[in-house]
Amino acid sequence: METKEKETVCNEELDISVVVPLYNEEESLPELYAWIERVMKEKGFSFEVIFVNDGSTDRSWEVIEKLCAESSQVKGIKFRRNYGKSPALYCGFELAKGRVVITMDADLQDSPDEIPELFRMITEEGYDLVSGWKQKRYDPLSKTIPTKLFNATARQVSGIRNLHDFNCGLKAYRREVVKTIEVYGEMHRYIPYLAKEAGFKRIGEKVVQHQARKYGSTKFGLDRFVNGYLDLLSLWFLSRFGVKPMHIFGLLGSLMFFLGFIAVCVVGGSKLYALSVGAPARLVTDSPYFYLALVAMILGTQLFLTGFVAELVTRNSAERNKYQIEKVI
């Protein structure tokens, strides 16, 4: 009888799941959980807080264990080593049971006081995803200026023009969103883009409070902006040509081969014309254009064959005919 009661509690749907990825944030965790707990109890939400310890080298896991022992609302996931924020979010999403899933950073720069309004926007206004916008930031110019450039590029490439801060850690999701998308590598920056490509088009934004870091130091360097642009390019390519690679490689290869072939014909035709009128003509191989034309034809052939091989690979992929079906009547 007691076992059945426990199973019922475990399977009970919660209002909110808060997923908190962290790395070396032992000082802030007790204060963060106390803040989240206070907000949840004031609003009467049923909730859980999932701390994902991304291979911390400090006492973060000990703090999480203590919080788990003191509160049944706390869950913890511990990685053996540091994998990154995207894997941490992926595992947190797998465990989440709330109707609405909230993500936030563990450094106290995201305010839990924003959670009730984010929850309302998802449940009452019908958004699939609501992203925070730290309109007023307490970061140095070395971080804010690249962030603005990064977000401007992401808006243009993704087509989500209403978002100003793609990388804000404070976001709210309808549960179906986090159970559908796959966050991998360092794609946490582009979760709105992933959600859009999965068919979740109701994406909104809310201005949120940004607070200065209270403990420790930032875990991100300037290299994240370089990696961010590369990830954005990869995501754009996969979303457009992931299941039809021949459309891009075949087109570029055919175009390059055609231009090279035309150039060879021009070089050869010039030689034949000179011979026909009795004018001196140098060897075709003495012309640099001949070699440029050959290189273009070879590259064109390689690009075309790359597309052909990629098509063979995608045709054997288990994801080739995986589509997001919302309803069947």
C-alpha cells in the first residue's frame, strides 16, 4: 500500500520543473533554492528543482545532497566530468515532470521572482516558449558588445525577429517542447531555433531582471562567441539540407564543374582559332586559366560526389522520416 502511494506521488503531474545546470556554484545554491522555494510557496505552485552538477570540482554536489535530504522537491544529477551546459539541460529535460519547465543559471543572476509571470505566459497566453531578455545588463563591454552582435546575427539566420537575447539562461517551456527537441553540443544558445524547427512557432519574450554576480566568477570566455557562430552555421545548414544534402552539394558541384568546363572550352577554342588564322599560338598548358579550369572541374566533381554519398547516408538514417505529428483524428 505504501509503495502504491509513493508511485502515485512520483507520477503526479507538477506545475513547474526548474532545471538548473551548474558548475562550481557551491556558495549560491542554498540561497537560490531558498529563493525558488519562497516564490513557489507564495504562489501555491507544485514544483521540483533539478540541479544538474556538470562535473564541478568544488563542494557543489555535497550542497545538492544536503538540499535533497532536506526537501523532497529537490532532485540532483551528477556528471562524472564537465560536459557542458547543453548536455546538462538535456538530462534535466529528460527528468522534468512539470507542465511548464523553467531553466535558469545557478549564479543568482537570474531572478526566481520572474517565474510566476513566465508560467502565466505559457499557460494562459499559449506560448510554447518564452525567453528572457536582460535588457539592462551588469556585464562589462567586452561581453555586452559581442553579445549584441551575436544576437543580431542569430535573429537574421533563425528568422525569430522578436527575440533580443537568445542566450539568456532564464526561459520557460511548455513540457512538450523540451520532450521533443534534442539539445546537444553547445546548442543551448539556439533552443528557440530548435523549437521553431520542431514546429513550435509560438515563441515569446519577456524583459527580466539581470543581477550582478554575487559569488565566484563567470565560466564563459570569448571563445563561446566563435563557437556560437559556428554552431549557428551548422544548425542553419542541418535545418535546410539535413535530409536533402544533394540539393546544396549537387548544385554547387554542378555549377563549379560547368564554369570550369566553359573555361576549358574558351582556352581550347582560342588555341584552335589562332591556328585557323595562322597566328602564333602558345601551348594550352602554358595558360594559367587552363589549370584554374581543371581545378574548378575537379572540385565540382568532388562536391557532387560528396552530395551523392551524403544522400546515401541520409537514406539509411533512422531520422529520415521522423516528423512532428501534433494530432491524428
